[in-house]
Amino acid sequence: MSSDAKVRVNDSVRAFVAREHGLFINGGPQPAQSAKRVEVFDPSTGEVIATVPDADAADVGRAVSNAREAFDARVWSGLRPADRERILLHLADLIEANAEDLAQLETLEQGKSINISRAIEVGATVEYVRYMAGWATKITGETLDVSIPFPPGARYTAFTRKEPVGVVAGIVPWNFPLMIAVWKLIPALAAGCTIVIKPSPETPLTALRLAEIAVEAGIPPGVFNVVTGARECGAALASHPQIAKISFTGSTPTGKLIGTAAVQNMTRFSLELGGKNPAVMLADVDVDQAVQGALAGGFLNQGQVCAAASRIYIHRSKYRQIADALADVARSMTLGAGLDPNAQINPLVSAQHRERVEQHIARAHADGLRFLAGGTRVDHPGYYVNPAVIADVPHDAALVRDEVFGPVLALIPFDDPAEALRQANDSPYGLAASLWSNDLRTVMNLVPRIEAGTVWVNCHVPLDPSMPFGGYKQSGMGREFGKYAVEGFTETKSICIAH
């Protein structure tokens, strides 16, 4: 374990955590009708730090009704696009001004390193808001040169316009709670929609704080609402008939349930789901670059990343060298609380998730797989798992097939790049992949053959607001980021004028 030289938590953060939290509806905190509460834990200690409402169907209905009233009143979509952009840019400034509080809050409830909370959860989020705010003034239709033949001699002008879809349900996971909430919030607002965000029950606090900041930025009451809770809350939101679009990020099984519920109401939906992402390292790979890339791609946020590199295919000529280096680093990594900036591996988000990851590790032991690092339980308060590097994993092993969502790397040697590509594609998932080589011809020939929504070359996991992100196969449908994200919150209307 690390020295636990922790960052001192700001008084303002302590005060926010200690509040009697309610739902956030119609521009302010509101008590829930449901008497049930959800406990929020500090993953580094396992101690309860707060409770939030476990909203029921009536609470969800109230939030959706307020969002619908705000949408119908056009308090947001009726603004000039430039005014929506200005307010969203002001929101970015306020997030930046509250950066340290938000980062500390994120680390307290999620467990991740304060360094990641500062750089990614807040830093990257500010850049995302500023980028996406600009789309409020750039939503366009097109003119159409139609050839309608009747009545004889008639002339027509046709065009399309993009209109906000309506009330959006944004269902957010626990791995990057602030950032992914913003991925749903800002393009929906840029398009002119209103929204109800449901954060994960493990990590609800940053969404509630974000809603307060949004009101301060000038977003009108009812436009951005937050409901907290567990299964009943999510099911009620996904099946509500006044929801026009669901944007969900989470596991594939839950995503399928969301999609099924949405179809009953013909609700539009986009799903960013699970991944079992391969990294394919060819014979000419730079060993140091490959090792650092696998560590960053596999252990970022303790592997609790949908796009994490968890299957590492390594050409046999470099296999031993890379495997030994990965194991050496994994064994040397210090475990500690997220508020300790020196800790390299932090706790997982919950006791339940730690148990799930440990079950995968136990299955790997039972299958006789060879651990080069990790594989033993951490005897310490909190939800820690030692980073594991497992060698020579057969392609049909559960560890290769199933999403672990933890700090576990499966290493697979190969001789023929074509066979490595076949195995990389032989998965129900297709979210992301990476290819490691300095041979431009080989790279350009292989990239089109990789079945994944994102293919990185000589890197793994970097994202940019302008670069579409989403999956093939059972990794989901629809795309986050760029114009694709904004257009996903619009309907296309055709207008045809006879003259």
C-alpha cells in the first residue's frame, strides 16, 4: 500500500457531501416521494459518506413532466442558438472554476486517482463542453432538388430542418460519472432538448453538483433535472412514455433491457455498451512504447474503462520481453486511496464490483492459467484488487471472452498476424481496438479489417470531442462526440413547398 499522503478535502466538498441530498427537479433540490435511500460509499475505506433518494416511478414521473413542460414552453429551444452557446460556454467556465471541488468529489465517491479526476473528469470535460457548445450554432438542414412530376407544370422547393427530439433520458455509469454525464447533457442541450440525468447509484454526487452549477450558468429551470436511485428508478425512466430519446452507457445486458423498454414506446435510443478490447502488437513493435501503452490502456481507472485494453496479442518474437516488463511494472505498482496522488492503483468502485472481478480471477486460477503478477486478494480496508498479468491465455478461456472491467491483462502470443486479427475479431464485442506497429503498409491494410468502432495505432484509449466513439456488434449502437452526438438528439423534418 502507498503512504496515504492524501490531498486534504476542501471544506466546501465536505459540506456538500454532508447535506441531506434530494432530487434535482425544476431548477433546485426537491425531496423525493420515495422514503428509500441509497448509501454512497468511499471505496478507499468502505465507509458510508452520504445517502441520496432511491427515486420511485412517481419521482421519475415528476422530473420527466417538468422537463416536458420546459420543452413545450420553449424556455431553452426558443432561445437564439447563440444564446444557448453562450450559456453552455459559461457552464464550462464554472466547471473550470469549481474544478478542484468536482475532482475531489469524484474521487471520494468513485475511488479513482485525484490525478485522473483533475485531468480527465474535469479537465477533459471542460474542453468537451466548450467544443460541444459550438454545435448549438451549427445545426443545419439541406435544400433538396426534387423532381415531383405532378400536377404538370408545378414547381416545388424542398428542404430539411433539424429539430430537438424532446425530453432526453441520460443514464450514466459509475466509472466516469461526471464526464459521461456531460457527454449526454451538452449535445442534448446544444440541440435544444431538455434532459433528465440518472447517475449510477454508486456515484450520484457529481451529477447533483453539476446541476447546481448549470443553474448558476443560466440554464432555465426544468431543462436539466437529476433523479437518483437504483433499478426501479432506471426502469421507470427508460419506459416513461414522455421520454423521446434515451442515451445509455453501461453493460451490454442492461443496454438490451433499455433498448427493449424503449421500443415499446418507439423511443429513440443510443447505447454505448461493453467491450473486450484487443491490442495487437506486431513483430516490429517498439517494446517500451508497447509496454507503456498496455499499462495505460489496461490499468487506467483500475481497468474500469469500457474501451480498456484487456486482451493483449503479442508477436512471439517480442512476447517474453513485453510480458516480463508488464509483470515487473504490475508487481511494483503501489495501491492506495484515490486522494493519494502517489498511489498507482486505487480501489474499485464497490464491494460488489470487487467481488465480481475476484470471481474472474478465481476462474482463471481454476482454469490453470499462469499469473505473472497479481491474483491474490488485498488484505486492506476498501475495495482493492492487485493488478494482474496472466500469460499464455487460450483463446477459448473465459478471461478472453468475458468483460472483466478490472485491472486484469490477458496476454496471448501469436505467430501469424492474420491469426491474431481473426482472434481479435472473434468476440461478441466491438467497441475499440489498437494496433501496434511502425510498418505503415501493414497498418493501413489491417485497420479496415478490425471490427471495432475505434482503432488506435500505437496508442490506446485517447479520445477527442470531435472523434466519433461507439461500438460494433454487442458494444452498442449510435455514436458519442462530434456532429454525430448532436444529430442523435434531433429529428429530421422535410418541408416541401409548391409554388
